[in-house]
Amino acid sequence: MSCSLLMPNRDNGAILDRVLERLAENTGAADYELIVVDDGSTDDSRAILRRWRDSGRFPELTVIEREHSGVVDALNAGLAAAGGELVVQLDGDATVETPGWLERMSAFVRSDPRVGAATARVVFDWGDLHACGIEVTGPEGLHDRGTEVTEPLGRRTYHGRVLRRREADSEVCRHPAEVDGGLGCCMIYRREAALEAGGYDPGFAPVWFDDLDLTLSLRRLGLKVFCLPEVRVVHHVGERIGRADSPSRRAFARLPRAVRMRLARARPAQPPAEHRDRLAHHYAYWREKWGFDLLNPDLDELQRRWGHTEVGWRTDPARRRAGEEILERA
């Protein structure tokens, strides 16, 4: 088995058929298995997954049904079951829209032994860019690559306070690039390296930052991470919560950038109340594990701790050039 596609799922029944249909259409005849780990769904997800398992549309589809314990546990269960040399993390509410995507991503990872992971271009279903990779080791701290931080640097409090661009307006997604980390909506990595790194860290349970942590852990092992924006994935967050492409979103997107930035700063995004404790824990756990703040990194301390590894690639001309050479040859 060449590749294992790993998809955690919980209560995505409304979109799951479309996700699997697009995956079957666009993955083609590649050598792969699909492992879906259902994390205690209470909707019709399990019936849908069983129907797809019995349909024969995928070369091999394994459905693992578990009691609800969170995405991180589901991902680790799937990783333990995976038999592929490469693993692709997918989301149960995200559609892969690029034919031949798996061949492109797997060929890129295999093109150089220094490549540890690659992520796709991910867009929201209302038309805004979600991310072309993740940035965390620069002066702005954690943010989706392609977004603009709206809080003052050094005084950030919430990673969701960013200004997003429409997909067509994002310059950073024009070409493949080296990035700090990947987004789990569509992220390919070397299985043995991920196991060596310890898999998905349960300290980030039940969800959030586990994908970034894993890709940065691959960097700690001496591997590199890239974004391949030619692989396009639509994250159906708006459809799932009933806000896809609303009139207010469309009106906001038409405003001049300076006006949108002023509005974003005047009415900053707030984390949902039910998630604030989890975010506080995850921010603190990141500081404990990595030795720098996710939102307001001390770049001198980051360099002292990680400058001798691929985690500190941004400030090392030789490491940056090595990444550029990998991209030129791929």
C-alpha cells in the first residue's frame, strides 16, 4: 500500500456523501487505502460510511467506529491502522477538488528525502481563503498563511483575529512554497517520521493545533514542510453551520481593504465562550512544549532553542535555499 488516507469524522452526515463522492472521483486509480475513524457520531454518518464501504467505490475502505473522545484520539487510531508509506490527513467536511491530487502530493514528498510533509490550498465554502499553510515562527506568530493579523504584534490574544482575503485575491497562493506547518484538511506526511515524532499529541485533545504540532515536530526531526496550492480543497464550514456565502460576507468582501481592516480592529473576532478554556489550555501547553508563545513569539528565544533545526529555517539562509532547490526540482 502506497498511501493511507486518514479521515476523522463526527456528525458530518449532511456533507459526508459529497466529501466521499469528490474524493472517489478525484483520487482515481492511485494506490491507496481510505481509513475513516468515526468519533462517536450521533447523526447518520455511520450508516453513510457503511454504505460507502460496501459500495466498492474505493480500492479499500476501512471504517473504525469509536466512542466519542475527540479528533486527536481518532487520528491516532487511524494512524495506528495505516499501512501506507505516506499518510494523508483529511477532514470529514472538506472536499478535494483537484483531479490527480494524490499523485501530485505523493510525488512531491517522494521527490526528496528531506520533504516531511505537504499541505494544500484550503478555501472556505463562502469564497475566502482558509490557508495556504500555517505560519508560526515569524514575528506575527500563529496565523493561517494568506491572512493578515489585525491585533498589534506582541499583544495578540486570539489567533482568529485576522483579515481574510477572497481566494482570487491571495498572492501567496500563486506558487508552491516552504511553510512552517500544515493544515489537517489536506496534509500528506511520511508515516514513519510521524510515528517517530510521537503521532498526534494528546496534549492538544480533543482538537486544535494537533496538525501544526505534528508538522513542526517533523521539522524538529530535520524534515521540511511545503504548501502545494495547485491542490485545492473546499472546507464546508459555512454549510455545516448555515452561514455559507451570506449577504453580509459578500458585502464585507467588496469593501476596500483599509475599511475591512478598520472594521476588523474595531469589532474583533471573539472565540466562542464554550471554547475559551480549551484555547487557554492549548496556548499554555504550546508554550510548555515548544518554549515560545504561539501568538507573541520571542524570536530570540525561538532561535536559541530551535535555530539549529529545521524549525528555525526562516532565519537560516542555507536552509531556505535548500527548500527553494527542492521546489525548483519538483
